[in-house]
Amino acid sequence: MTRASLLKSALLAAGKVLTKHFGKVGYKQKRRADLLTIADLESQKTVLDAIRRHFPEDDYKAEEDEVKLTGAEYLWIIDPLDGTTNYAHGYPVACTSIGVLKKGVPRLGGVYDPFRKELFLAQRDKGAFLNGKRLRTSTTPLMKDSLLITGFAYDRAERADYYLARFKAFMKNCHDVRRSGSAALDMAWIAAGRADGFWEFELNPWDVAAGLLLVEEAGGKVTDFDGNKWKDWRSMGKRTLASNGKIHASMLSTLRRVK
């Protein structure tokens, strides 16, 4: 079994866990607006068991406090359930997201949405695909004609005005803005050309490790808010800007203008 085939099978197996528990779980609160369900833990165990069985030498970093960092050549970065708040409330917008890095460089990425049966897969220099069909980002050339997506960090209650100022700036200069509650799906949908740009503060590596490769392999661009690529996987996600590439400069300019 290759890592690419394991990625696919692990995503599908995790998706079965999510559908099995959907609408039946309670949750506990890790912190305000940051929830945890049994589906997070069971999905994570499903993925990690597969990695340990087939590639025991590989490292991994999973959202729910499962870490193995030995300096191995390959590192799996796993979000077993992205969109937990949606999921816990019975709102069917959630997914499993897995990125695989080789010597610190994203090589494989996958996002599986079990509610739409949509499997997004990307491999470095080999493209991005949705259920086997090649993905391309949108061709929208101007931000004023764009559909954007965003999300709000866990400290949104304390910093509401700060985040809303940026939301307002974008809302005034595009067709509209959407918020799904799953950053991994947001980036997958940018790769699929369903929206043109995405920005969010204070994400984590497991939120973006797969989506980063999906967007880039579909022809788009992913940077921080200074227009730079992340140099280390530990810094992935802090300030995430993903786009079709054509409106990237305009989105950066908008973020810089808002104080």
C-alpha cells in the first residue's frame, strides 16, 4: 500500500465514523466555541490505527492531542473532524482532513465530506481531484466580482470588532461572503472553483495542511497575510489567505488597509 492509497482509505473510513454518529452525539467544551465529540476521537483513532499499521515509522500530529514527532521523513497532519460545532448541532457541514508532509513539504492532501460523498485529493505536481475529476480554481479576475469565504477564530467573542472590520471591508468590495464553519472544506471549495477567495485568522496546521495542497495543485495560491508561504509546518494556518491567484493581491491589499 502506498501513502496515497492509505490516505484515501483512511479518509473514507473516517467518513463512515462521522456518518454513524451524526445526530446522535453530545459534546464537551474544550474552551468557548471549541467543542469535542466522540466522533472526533473515534475518527482520529481510525486514521491513526491505519497509519501505525501500514507506516509505523511515520510521524503524526492530530488535533485531539495525539502526537509522534521523532524527525521521521513523513509527517501526517490530521483533523479527524473539521467543523465540530456544526456536527455537534446536527448541521451537516463537516469533514475529515489529512495532509502528508515529506521532509516538511506537503506531498499529499485529502478532504472527505461524507455528507456530500465528496472526496478531494491532491498530490504534489500531479494535480487535485474531486471524486476522480480534475479540479481547477475559478477564473474570476477581479475581487469586485468574487464570492469569498471566511471563518472566525475561537476568540471571536472577545475580538468581534476586529474580525468584523475585515469582514465589512471584504463585503463592501465583492459579490458576497460566506461562512461554512469548516476551514478545510472552505479551502477544498476554493480548489473546486466554487468560490474565489478565503481568509481566516488563527487556524492550525491540521485545518490547512490538506487544503493548502488542494488549492495549489488546482492552480490557486495560499499565503499568510503578508503574502508569504509558511516556512515551517508549525506556523501553518495562523493567518491564512487562499484564492484562485487572480484576486490574491487585491485580498492582501484589503487586509492591509484595515487597522
